[in-house]
Amino acid sequence: MSQPALIVIDLQNDYFPGGAFPLANTDGVLLAIEHAIAAARGKGIPVVHVQHVADPRQGIAPFFNTGTHGVEIHPRIRVAAPDAPIIIKHWADSFEGTDLHATLQNMDVDELILCGMMTQNCVTHTALSRQADRYNKITVLTDACTTVSDILHAIALHALSMRVQLIPTEQAL
């Protein structure tokens, strides 16, 4: 029997209005991810937060700097899954230099359901990670991801379409 996990990538304040790098359609994506988390929790599917934190050894970054409001996970996402583990990353790939794989192994996870910010960057790099190859199935929730524009989001999803399953939240969970 398979065990999926919902991986919520970079739902951080800097990507929302008032943040350092607001993205397109954040209200819709926030709502879709809240629904995805509720559906996952209702089915006993573990939820894992991934939080990008700029590496302070490389100096001040344009966003996600330690100690700022912008680096924090959006409060509505924290409320939706308050007990979910938080994986801190410094790279686009959520597995690179993190304990994400070990965390998922401890949960006996063999399938990934991905959602979050920067479809063309962190979501794509995580979906195509060398470590993601260890999982039987990878799904990206098409309505629960965004980036700087709707067209770039669509282009990124099209590029992923040959490698992973792309479906809306309501069909996945």
C-alpha cells in the first residue's frame, strides 16, 4: 500500500503582497493549499513544510533573510498544519543539503505530492531532484503552485508534464 506525503514548498511571507517578491495569484494558491492540507490531514497523509532561508554566509539576499518577517511561513499555512515538520533549505531543490528524504523515510512515504511557490524553480527542482527518483510517484498540484506570472507557471507545468503527474488538488486529495 502506498503512503504519500504533501510537501508544501516555500509558502513564505516574502512571496505575498507586501513581501519582498510577491508572486501572481497568491490568494488562489493559498486557498488551494489550505484545502490540500485539510484533505491530506483528513486522509491521514502527512504534511511537510519546506522553508527557504537565505544562506547568511553569502550576505544579504533579496528575500528570505533570517530574522525577517518575509522568511516566515505564511501564518494561515502554519495554522492549517501546525504540527508538520519544517525542513529548512538553502537551494531550489528541497532535498539538496536537507533532511527531507530522511524525514519522509521515517514516515514510510513512497509518493510525493508537491505544491508551493515558484513553479519554475523550487517546485520543479524538487520534482526533478535526483533524490525524488527514490519515490514511486510524484504529483504536482497544478492549482496549488504559482510563480511571477500565469504564463511562466503554465510553461513550467508543461515542461514538467513529461516527468511527473500534474493534477488539480480536488482530483489528487
